[in-house]
Amino acid sequence: MGEKQQKQLAQDERLDWLRLIRSENVGPITFFKLLERFGAARAALDALPGLARKGGKKSIKIATKKTIEDELADLDAIGAQLIAWGEPGYPALLNHIEDPPPLISVLGHPHLLTKKAIAVVGARNASINGKKFARQIAEDLGQGGLMVVSGMARGIDAEAHAGALESGSVGVLAGGVDIIYPKENDSLYDALKECGALISEIPPGTRPQARHFPRRNRIISGIARGVVVIEAGAKSGSLITARMALEQGREVFAVPGSPGDPRSMGGNRLIRSGAILIESAENVFEALNGLGPTSLREQEAFEFEEENKSAPTEKEIRKARHLIEESLGLESVLVDEIIRNCQLSPAVVSTVLLELELAGRLERHPGHKVSIVMS
């Protein structure tokens, strides 16, 4: 996403935004594509059934106003607030990732989201030394002026949060902002609510599911100027966070470990692949020195105050549908490749992909890639 003048959403617009992102087959990328195409969430909601039908789906479930009012009431009951993309208080760097959450629930101290941040992640089954290092480096990073963000998991995440509590830490949750997971972190959850902040893009009351964790990870890296990886196995979720950080143009730091420890395989591999080897917080500050938002990769800005006048005609879209569907397969492909190979305008391709996604027939992948979903 690009730069947008910061302003508060009107309450009725906030309701429409929440209805749109909670509707069937509408993810963050689709949400912003719809806003770009139709100018406002209300117009996009009205257009959803027609778009889904054109993509091959008879009907689509649209979140009701009552469902959204209940969600807002649940947030209010626990003292949480909702911050929308582009509003003051929304994490600055998160504005610029490919798929920012349109709205985030915040419990605790929202002002922490405006601080410069660093992510610290790692193994759940961390060693004693790994935990000790995570707590110490998080404390040092916090005292040096960085807000430490992590994923509230056991092990390295929990130690990083604990080390940075005094300076302020933010926990990104894979379930609702009111759900403590894992349960053993209940005291840490309370401490973050008191001294830090807890955030989520998931509706309150939702238990974490496997598909939620990669989504959480892209928020962790998206908020931060860099990601520090401490102890990560060969298939660790921390490596997913590191990969997302690279895709978002962030720095990746890794702490070297013993070659004989499986928990060191991921971090050591990151270093071999070009991650910055660190042994202290000072190494992080040195690498980040002079790194500001302008040096991070940002996408082209757009305004969605009114309907996009360059939208393609129905005749253009109808002619292009078969060609675009034929170019899609189970293996993900760059959207730019579809545009080049089909020799169609970006607006036409974007519209057809939008129809397919709303019909549940298209899956989006990081890096502007898409693939077909076989029924």
C-alpha cells in the first residue's frame, strides 16, 4: 500500500470496512482492490454478489451489520479499540506491506504502535541459553529506543516480551485479541495488557487456527524495521517470518548457534543466505543506523475516495476471462506475467482475478502471485 493522508474513519464507514473484510473470500489484498475499484466499502459490498457470480459462485456470504455491531460491542467490553489502515496510530511501516490488515484490534497502550519497532522471534522449545539471550537482547533493544514486537508464543517470543516489558512490547496474536494462547502465557498476556499492547486482525472470541499463524507473522515483520531470529529449526515458523521480512524489504538478523543443535539449523542457514549475524543489540543498532521508512520498499499509492474511472468495461472483461483462466494453474504465477502473456491491461486482469477470488476459485500468495483453486 502507498502513502495516504491520515484521518479517522467516520463510524458508518468503519462499520462498512469491517463488514467488507469479514465477508466471505475477502482478504486484505482483495479488500484494497475493491476499495480501489469502487471507491468506498459500501459500494464494494453492493458489488460483491455480482462479482462472485461472474467468477462462478452463485452466492457469497456478506457480513451483516448485526454481526459487526456485536464484534464492536465485544471489543468495547474488554476495553479494546479498532484502528483502521491509514488512521493516526496505525503502525507506520505496516501501511506499506503488500497485504496490510485493514483494521486491527488493540488492547493495552495503542501509542506503542507508533514507535520504531524491531521483531524478536525464535524457537518454542528454546534452550536455556537461547531464552536468556532473547530476554537480554530484548531489554537492550528496548532501552535503546526500539519497541520489541513478537508473537506471544512460548520460548523465545515469551522471553523477548518479558525482557522488553519495561520499555513497552507488542504481542501479535493469531486469534482474537481476547484469547490467551498458549494458556501458559496468561501472566504475560496480563503484563502486556498492563505495560504494552496486544493486537490482532482476527475477530474477538476466535481461537487460533493453523492458517492464522502465517497471517500473524506477516504483521510481526510488517510492523518492524527488522527481524531478529534466535534459535529456529529447519522448518520453524520463525523462518516464515524471516522470509516475509525479506519480501517486505526489512532487515533480517540471526544469532549463530551450535552446528550440532537442530534449533540452530534455521538461524545458521539464514546467515549463510545473507542474514546479518548478530551477537548483541549493538549489532542491530549499527545495521539499522540511517534506515528509515523512505528506504523501505513501498508500493504505489492510490486514493479510493471515488470509484476508479479507469475501470475496464464489461465487454473487455468478458473477452479476457477465458484467456486469464487458461493462464492460471495450481502453481503460483506472478500477476505481472499474466498481464504480459495475455497482453491485457492491468485493470482487466485485476478485475477478473478479483471475480475468481470472490468465487473462491483463486488463491493469492506473497510476492504478487496467484494460483487457481481446484474444486
